[in-house]
Amino acid sequence: MSKTLIIVGLIVVAIGIFWPWLSKLPLGQLPGDIAIRRENAAFYFPLTTMIVVSFLVSGLLWLIDRLG
């Protein structure tokens, strides 16, 4: 358990360090993300972005499990 927490902490630190470059990725603006804008309201549902992030997190957790 402690090894997993250390790895997750290092990943969070790495994301923080690389955030200026990661924020330039087109996540949130992918085809399939639903954006509806009206005069008085706006609705945004990042469907494709959530699927991509889910695959990345699942792959990362699978890799951590295989290594640990």
C-alpha cells in the first residue's frame, strides 16, 4: 500500500511540474466533446476527453500493478 501511495504521489508531482506543457494538449476540445451554447446558458460535457483519460489512467494503473 505504501509503495502505491509513493508512486501516486510522484505522478502528482510530475503532473504539477509538467503542467505548463500538459495544459497545451487539446484535452477538452476533442471531437465528440459535447458543447451547447445558447444565449442565456451553456452546457459542456467532455465525453471523448473522459474516455481518453480513462484509458490512460487504466493503462497506468495496470502498469503499476504489473510492476508491483
